[in-house]
Amino acid sequence: MSKKIEHKSKVDFERKPWIGKFKGLKIICIVSFALALWVGYQIIRAEGDWGKGILWGFIFGASIVLVYFGMNLFHSLMNKNKND
């Protein structure tokens, strides 16, 4: 009987997130902003085109945030009944 209780607590531990949702959002925003700046800087430095650099920097930065929210949506849809 004790083995079943140990196994259940182990499974519950594995299903918990490592960091909170708000802290994850802050980290993702910082990383995406840094990536946007880096990509924009690289394009502006290489080609001298500010418009293209800002556009591609925004696209790369927004893609990181889009993946974060997409994965949150996916997990919320797939784990609806597993929280019990």
C-alpha cells in the first residue's frame, strides 16, 4: 500500500510547473525583447536599412511571445480534466 502512495505523490510532483505563469511571462518578454534588439542591430549593421531591421526584429521578438502563448493555450486545452 505504501508503494501506491509513493507513486501517486511522485506523479503529482511531475505535473507541477517549475516556475509561475507571471514569472515565465516576464522572462519570455525579456528574452524576446533582447532577441528583437539583436536581430534588428545585426540587420541594420549589415545592410544599413533601419526599416528592415526594425521589421525583422519585431517579427523575431513577437514570434517568441506567440510560441509562449500558443503553448500555454495548448496545455490548457489538453490538461482540462487532469487537474483532479
